[in-house]
Amino acid sequence: MPSPHEVGLAQYRRQQRIVRRAANRVQTLWRQIDAGDITGSWEQLAPLLVQAVTEAQTTAAALADPYLDAVVAAEGVAQAAAPRINPAAFAGTASDGRPLISLLYQPVIDWKVRLLAGQSPRDAAAGSLASALRITATQVADAGRGATGAAMAGRRTIQGYVRVVQPPACSRCVILAGTEWGWNRGFQRHPKCDCIHLPTTLIARGQGRQGSLSGDRFTPTTRPGGGGRGFLDPSAYFNGLSRTEQDRVFGVAGARAIRDGADMAQVVNARRGMFTATAYGHRLAATREGTTRRGEFYRRERARTEARLGTRFARDRIDVRRGLPRFELRTPRLMPEEIYRIAQSRERAIEMLTRFGYLT
């Protein structure tokens, strides 16, 4: 009997084969577009393009029920009667709800924009083809994920899912490796995301019960380029990369901070709210991530100030409506690269990484 993880990887390989076949069909059709009459020739091929993607979406969606059957069996849980999905309902439309034909026209617009921007006809055509293939891969994969999500909702034995990261992956996906989500939480992804939607009957780890996702066998440590295994542990993925790949995926400063022991999620999330701040007499790269009242950095700075000055702060503002002191965060949270730039020693860098929440 395969493990749930093995079932998930087998599902990924099946979906990838469907995506590749659809991409091959779209590529063959797209190369028939006449560069001298882009719109006219595309309109003649449009029904075939839509058909190619729609059929692949239907095939990908049809795998959802057998996939969940296999997961439930692998976890040793009795099968229960559940509604089955309608694969056709997940085909023919784009992820954002628009007609598929409308989305497939976007690469035509891109082609013309590239030509107007001065690209060579060859480069413009290649760029539009790449866009068409990206759309195809994303829409087929989304149909499979959407059907899996709907099938999960219809099965009370499925409590949620775990995100399995499949290399190569971006930094945002890597930090989500192994995270658990409820059955009604959408699958966060970007175009061409390869992460695996692994349903599970037990959402909490370490319960010591059959079906739990705890255990080393769910944390593969093979090198990301060396096999078809998915990752449930961000550190295992990071450590399996070469130093060059670490720098490419996480940025030179970000990868260095992680190697120094920084929390990977803090390093990656910090980039979402990057801005330039004036502090300590200099213009510095900072982030707004974690600086709201519920943010981790805000809470750490408040606790640090309380320990130093007491519960009433020298720089508090008074909430006149309630007459209560309110802590005001006035220290910008520096980015790791800024810390490395201004730190005079490794010890100082580690001290600052800890101060700004990247090390614990």
C-alpha cells in the first residue's frame, strides 16, 4: 500500500503528463499562426486552441475523485459515500471566471505589443508562444486543483490538505512546504506553480494516530534536482540546493541570513513590504512586514521596550478616547541585506538579525 505522500507524488506526475500533452497541442497550433495576419489566423485556430485546453482541463479534473479515494485508502480510513465531482464544470473557463477564449487571446495582444516595442518578429512570436504555454499549463493545473478542492468539500473524512513543494520552486512556495490548511482554504499559487495539494484525513500532526503526517519519511532530504520527490520541510529543500541556487532563489543577502540561522519565513516575508526609510541618519532598506499591532516584530519591540522602560513608554501616545497608553513603533524593521551592509562584524550582524526578528 503506497503512503499518502507517494499517492500525492503519483497524482502530480499524472497531472504533469496532462499539462505537457496540452502544451504540446497548443504549441503545434500556435506555430501555425501567420505572422502576417496574426489576428485573422488566430481566429481560425481559436476553436482548436480552446478545445485543446478544455479537454485537458476535463481530464485533469476527472482525476480528483480517484485521487481522494487513493489518499483515504492510504491513510487507512474507511471509505464513506460522498458526492462525485462533475469534471466538465471545471473546464472551458479560466481561473478568474472569464471565458477561456478571452484568456487565450492575451498572447496575441502580447505579440503585437512586442512588435510595437521594437522586438524582432522572431522574438515577438517566441514571447507570445511562451505566454500561451504558460496560460495552458496554469489553467490545466488549476482545473485539477479546483476539482480536488471541490471533491474534498464533499468528503467529510477529508479534514484538510498539506502543501507539498515540488522542485524547482520559488521562495514563497518553499516556506509553505508542509503547511496545513483546512478543507475550505483555497490553494495559494502563482502561474505555473508546481506545488502538490495533498489531502489528509488528519490535519493535526503528531497525534500518534494512523494517518498522521508526522515522521521522517514525509521530510525527504534528497537534492531538489535529483529526483521526483516533493518536500514537506523548507529546511530540507534549502539545504538540498547548491549555494548558487540558494542565492538565486532567496537572494544573496536572504540566503546568507538563512545560512546564518535566520527564520526562512521571516526573511522571505520581509520582501513583501519593502520600502526605503530614513533612520539613524541614513536611507535604509526596510520592510513593513510584521510591524502591525499583530505582527511579530511589533510584539518583540513592545516587549523589549517594556523590559527597558516599563509598561508606560517614554514615547507613548495617549488614546484620548480611552485614556490608555498606546505603544508606537518608531523603529523601522531593516532588511537582511541592509543589516549585512551596515554591520561591522559577524557578531553585530547576528545581534541585529535577532533584534529585527530574523533570528530567534
